[in-house]
Amino acid sequence: MNRLYVVLVLLLGWARPGQSQPANPYLDSLTHRLTATPADTNRVRLLEQLAKATASENSAQALLYGQQGLRLARQLRDAYGEVALINQLADNYFRQTDLVSAVRYYQQSVRRAMGLPRAQRLLTRALLGLGRIASLQLDFVSAQQYFQQALQQLQRPQYRAEPEELGVTHNNLGMLYLSWLKSGRPYPDSTTRLCLYHTRLALNILRTTRLPKANMGQYLNSLGLVHAFDQQFDSAYYYHRSALRLFQQAGKSYGVVVTRIFMGTLLLEQRRFADALAMTQPALPIARQLNLSPLVVGCLNIVADALAGLGRGNEAYPLAKRAHELRDSLNLVEREANLSQLRLQFDTELERSRVRELTNRNQLQALQARKQRQYLWGLSSFLVAVVAGLVVAGVLAGRLRRQRTELQATRAEQDRLYALIAHDLRSPVMAFGGLADLLTAYSERQDTVRLLRLGGRVRQAAESLRALLDNLLNWALSQRGELRPVPEPLRVADLLAEIVTLYQPSAHTAGIALEVPAATEEQLVLADRNMTLTILRNLVNNALQATPPGGRITVSVADTHAHQLQLAVADTGPGMGAPELRRVMSDQPQPAADPYRGRAGLGLRLSRLFARLQGGQLDLRSAPGQGTTATLSLPRPGQPAGSALRG
């Protein structure tokens, strides 16, 4: 799918409450009021409104207003105004497709808004912005998580969300699922249904509110894109035509250009080249006047394709060449690398915050236990001569002993967990250190070929660190009782296909053969999808760490038991002896020299827990020089819970 077309689709979901551009008299009024307002919080609000009002017509001026307002808000220590200006700058950079700057500002907004109770609406806007940027990178899972967090924020009782806010969030979700469908990447079976559901729900909600014509035009465009994807061309053309009329009536040139691009694309799909040319040509000079490269590239591509379809290749060639040059100037690949790094750092920061929250909760439990102990001693002293007081004191003493026992168990579990984390962090950290040394050495020798090959190894190390953080969060949730399995019939073929998609690039980079057989449609297991995929990811990731270059990893399916089905991951690594195998299967951290060190930490422990929660089990078989085989046994559909263990 054309990445620039995805940009335009996501810009539709970008509409938010109050974003419509005011008329010119109102803009003149804001400018006049700005010159007469002193440097106080009122001036900060005026600069924010001006940055919002000029975003569509004069992007450079909008950024100037935003930066000026942000400096003033920080000087005045206006925390709310600072978050509002940060959000507005992020929105303006996103509109210009400067995604690196946009994601930095959105992340700043999330950090500041989390500690500011009255800035919860600004937090929702920032989450939506991060979700749109993740969608643009085709990281649809992360985008879905950001959008769902924003929706949960709106649905909190104390939030009191406006109908328009809910409509905008549902519209973002609809455009996310549409982009996922058009990307050509694997997507869940429910994606098409969710796309239609959220888009129609957004339009139904927003029709009940008094919206500016430009905002309603954006939502009509969204519905038109969904109908176009569903091959309902007449309905799609109707919605786009209605949106174009609203944008023209409101005098919104940006919306006119975007809508004409969508209509031109729709006409090209129907091979109506002359109509596509007539529809898109008027938008090209407007796009150039707006100075937004994605719009110019979109217009040039449609006009060139239409001319080529009409047999006017001599006219189409220079336009297509110009579009290609503009697309190259956007530096999409470099931006994606920077965005991936920023998102990884931001996600790591959030994971650390959650771990700190768990630690603070343990400290709070200890403080409460000390307070209850003090209360018990005081009460025992006061009622020492009273039988009823002795009974009450005995009850409280029993409760205190139970809490003390639970606290000691919690501390012991925390110490074991920290030891496992420290051990598992060693490998990715050492990998990053080695890669840094190689990067310096190759740079000094100007060895470009080997320098380019380091990208895959850096990504593999980052994925290993990301997997560790995911395992840590899942472990914390399971210990708090917030993570419960939801068993459902799952096709083994779908599980294996997802594992191949995820780890085939890493195996290829490491020079390891990853062999996964094709499972039959009848091979099903009764399990929780997320837990099962977490187990398989950990097993394959551990096998990659233990297998030397030139080795082989084999994933097999054993269909020999009436009540259970077995998934096995075998590698050709150095293997382990019986003492090492016993240590690996225990809950104790392993020494760094252990040949199976990648599998002896939190990931394997979490996998064994998830297997037991689903009524299954996880076993390891290994011998020195013969590799290691991890076998996951899961019940079949129709079997009672725990049948796999009894069988």
C-alpha cells in the first residue's frame, strides 16, 4: 500500500473537537487581541488559539505561534497552558508529516498530563496522536493499544466525555482498521467488522451534535473510504461528494484537496481516467499553495496515472518523476528508524513506571502492617483485664500474622524476581555493548557493507529487550491476579503462521534455519490466544539465543493423544546435562556461563505459569551436544479443564 495514501487516511482520523478553522474575521480579531494583551495566561490561550486557527493555511506561522506560546507558558509556570501548547505543536507537526517532532511532543504531553488532574482531555489527545503515528509505521497492534487507552479514558465516569470526543475516538479506530486492511499485512478476522462498526458509530454520534461543516466533511470522507474498500463505489462517491460540498461551503482548502484526492483515487479504480483527471487537476495548485508535500505527491500521482490511462504518456512522465522526487525528499525510511527508537524508549519508560508502582505498593503494604501492629499493641494494653478485649486482640493478632506471612512471601518473591531480571538483562545489554564496539570499529574502517548488516542485529537485540519487558509486565499482572486465561478454540496453523512472521527475519539475520511445518485445519487447541503466543514467542526466542549460526530450529506438532495436542520447539544448540536441566526447571536464577542462559530466566518461568493456568504443561528435554527440545501440551476443544495434565 502507498505509505503517502496511508498518511491521508490517518489525517481523517486526526479531527478533534474544536479543530475547525475559524473564519478570517475571527482570525483578525484574535491577532488584534494578542497585540493588546499583556504577557499573562490570557496571552498563552490566545497564542494557542492562533496556532490552531492558522494550522491549515499557514503552517509556518502556526508553528511560530505555538513556540512563542510554549515559551511564555513555561516562563509563567502555567502547567495546563504548557501541555496545551505542546499538544498543539505536535498536531501541527503531524499535519506536516514531521513525525519525529510530532512524537517527541506527544510523549512530552503524556508525561506532563499524567501528573496534572485537570489535563485529562489533553492526555487523551496525546494518546490519539501516538496511535496515529504508530498506524503510519504500520505498527497496528501498538496503535490499537493507544486508541483503546484513549477510549477507556473517555469512558471513565469522572471524565464526563462530550459526544464529539467519543465520535472522534471511534473515527480514529475506524481509520486504523481501514489502514490495517489496506496494508496487506496479516490482520485479525474481526478487523473488517470493527472498521465498519467504529466508522458508522462515529458518524451516528457526531450527527447528533452541532458540528462545523468542515468537521462533518471529514467524517463523511471516512465513511466513503470504508465503502470504497468494500467495493461499494456508488456509496463511496456519494459520501465523498457530500464531503467536498461541505468543505467548499466552509472555504476549507485543505479539506477540498484531500477529498479530491480520494475521489480521484476512487475514479482511477473504476478506470474512469478522464473523470479522475478532471477531479484532481484543480486540487494541484491548491496543494502547492498549502506547501504540504503529501498532498502535492498525491495529486501528482493521480494526474500522472490518469494521463497514462488516457494514452498521454509524454505528459504523465514528468509529473510522475516530480512525485517520485518529492516522495524521496520526505526521508520516510530515516524517519521510521527514528520513530521506532523513540517509541521503544517511551515504552521502556512506561514499563519502568509500572514496576516502580508495584514496588511502591509493597512498601505501602509494609507501612500498613506496621500501623496495624502498633494499633494491636495499644489495644492489647488497654483491654488487658477484659476478656472481650483479649478475644479481639487474639483476632487482630491472627490477622497480623497472616499479613506478616504474606509480606515475607511477597518480599521473597520480589527478591527472586529482581535476580531473574538482572540475569536476563545481561544478555541484551552486553549485545548492545558489543554492537556499539562493532559500530565504532566499522565506522573507523569505513566498512560500509558490514555497517549496514548491523541493522538486523541491533533490531534483534532490541526485540530481545522488548520481549523481556513484556514478560516482566505479564508476570507482574499474573502475580496481582489481573491476568486470567480466556480459553477459546484456536487453530494451530494460525499460531504457527504468526510465529513465522515474527521470527523469520531474526533467524535469517542470525544465519539460523527456522523450520515450521504446515498444520492442518483440524488441529485445534483450547487455550488463551495471548498466553499461548507468549509461550511460543519465549520458546522460539530462547532457541534463537541458544543456537549458533548455521544451526536449525524446528517447530513441530504432535497429534498423538486423544485429549491433548503437543507443540515442540527443538534447536541444535549445545544442549544441557541433567544437573543443568534441573536448575533450568527450578525457580532459581542461572549462572552466566550456563549454555542455556537465555531460557533460564523470567521468560521460561512465565511460560510454565501460563501453561499451568491453561490446564497444560511445559517440559524440557536436553542432552549435551544434542540440543534442547521444549514441549508445550495443551487440551483440545471439548475437553474438561486439566484433562491434559490427567492424560
